[in-house]
Amino acid sequence: MRCGLVRRLTVLAFLTASWSCTRLPEVEAARHTGPMPTEALPDSVTVPSAWGSLVSVTINPDYADVTYLWYQDAQGNVRIVVFDNRKRELTRKAFLIARR
């Protein structure tokens, strides 16, 4: 008798859970398509001070010959500067992640 009650309550719990589930709204895809915007560096050894503070340094193990330097300015814009370890210089273009 007790086993039958437990079985009925389990089935009831599963049915209640399945009825209460609703589909989440679809996330709208990003409107921006195409390549990430870039900005030119003045030379291969300096970063403009207007680009803000260095907030992170990352590497990708698959591309160990480069280091990524992440700068954030006062408006929250983030710029990613790539340092080439073999040439010992910055690439001439930085990626821009603009805040809206």
C-alpha cells in the first residue's frame, strides 16, 4: 500500500513539474554582423593613454607566440592589443569592443 502511494505521488510530481515548465523567450541575435571594428595604433611600441588602463593580459595556448593586452577607458570601451612575442612589438591594429 505504501509503495503504491509513493508511486502515485512521484507520478503526480512529474506531471506537475512538466505542466509548470514554460519555454524561455528566444534571445534576439546580435544586430552587428561582420568583423570586429579595429583602431590603428600610432606605432608598434606604445598604446595611447586615452585607451585607459590595462585591465587584463591573456594568452591562448594554441597561439603562444602572441599575448593579448586588454585596455578599458573611462566610458567602458575595451580595446584588445596584440603583442607579438617573436617580433617583440605590438600589432598596428587593436580590436574595439564599444559600450552602448
